[in-house]
Amino acid sequence: MAGLQSDIFKISFCSQVRKETQKLREFEEGLVSQYRFYLENLEQTVKDWKQRKLKKSNVISLKAYKSLAEIAVKCLCELLVSLPHFNFHNNIIVLIVPLMNDTSKQVSEMCCDAVKKLFKQDKLGISSLGVVKVISGLVKSRNYDVRPEVLMTLLHLRIKEVEVKKDTEDIAPKKRFMSFKEKRKNLSRMQRKWKKAEEKLERELLEVEASESTEKKLKLHTEILNIVFLTYFRILKKAQKSPLLPAVLEGLAKFAHLINLEFFDDLLVVLHSLIMSEVSSVPT
């Protein structure tokens, strides 16, 4: 009889757990669904403003559409910075980056500032990689006709070799282990033995985790730099008269010490070509 009651309790408990799990799943699905609906509304608000600018309709004033669109852009910028880990972050990146080059100075500044904040707070580099990819694609698709401020945001990327160790410690916080005196005071001989073995294992796991975090970070930062330098080289080769040139040179000055040695020859050739073209254009 006791065994039967135990089985009934287990079945009842499992059923309750399943119900709680189902409720949680439904809540999460509903949250994500409503969040997506919210993002779609923000995107549509910005699109409506763009279309009104092209059609120049007088039914509703363009000023009213612009005010609403600016609020939508501000919301997207806040979400870009505050929720980099949440669903649809890449979709937000795809919406924000083209607006960095918008003809409206206010919209452009809002988006550029948001991207700068994202770069500054992104220790690992996952979000930064997504933004850099879209910026590179934007510059190329616009045939290098973008605001210099778009490229200037790249100067805020957190790619510094000296910060790798520090950031890894931030990602894997130190665990405080008991001192020898504390162990002797509070634990028996057998407990001390088990505690010592447990702490040794925890230290090893923390070292492995820190090593994996460092390796992942370096891999992401290498990929980000490759895309940044590719964008810079394209501009130096194909748009030497572009107003983007100062931003490119400033970026090279900041990140040059991180360039792979294999790229240095190509960089020197391009810079030499740029100097010679400037010299030849000076009237004698």
C-alpha cells in the first residue's frame, strides 16, 4: 500500500511539473510573439515615414510622420543596446545600420550613438560582428557614398589585445574558496578531504571555461578586424577622393598594430599609391 501511494504521488508530482512547464512555455512563446509584433510595428512606422517622404502626401503632414518615426527609431536604438542577448537582435541590427546613414541628422545621430554604445559594452564581440558585417555591406552597396560618421563608429570597437585577460576575468568571475583555517575550524578531516578535491575540480573547470572564453573572443575579434580592414582597403583602392578617407586613416592608425603581417605589404602598396596620386595632382 505504501508503494502504491508513493507511485501515485510520483505520477501526481510529474503531472504538476508538466503543467507548470507547459504554462512557462506558453508564457515564453506569447512573450516572444508579442515582442516580434512590437518590432514589426516599429519597423512599419519607419517605413511609412520613408514612403511619405517619397510620395509627399498632404493627407497627414510629413512632420507628424517624422515625429512618430523618430520615437520608433529611439525605441529600436534602446532595444539594440539593452537586449543584445534577446530574440531578433540581428533583425534590429539590420534595421538600425541603414538608418545610421539617413538624411535626417537626428535619426542618423541616434543610430550612430546606439551602435557606439553597443560596441563599447560588447566584451565578447558577437553583437559587434553582426553590426560590422551589415556596415560593410551598406558601404559597398552604396558605392562608398555614406556618411563619415558611419565609419567613425568603428573606432569604438573593443578590440585591444591588452584587454583580453581582463575581460576574460569579467566573464568568468573568481570564486572564493575557503582558507585553510576556515576548513580546519568548520570541517572534519573527511570533509576537508572532499572539500579539497571539490575545489580542485572547480578551479580546473574555471580555467577551462576562461580558456574557452578567451579563444572564442579572439576568434570573433579576428573576424571583426578582417571585415573592418577589408572595408578600409576597398575605400582606399576604389574611393580615394571620398570624404570617408579621414575616417579610414584614423581607423588604420588605431588598429594598425593588430593587422596580420600578411596584410602589411598590401596596405603599404595602397598607401603609397594614395600618396603618389596626391602628389601628382598638386599643380607645379
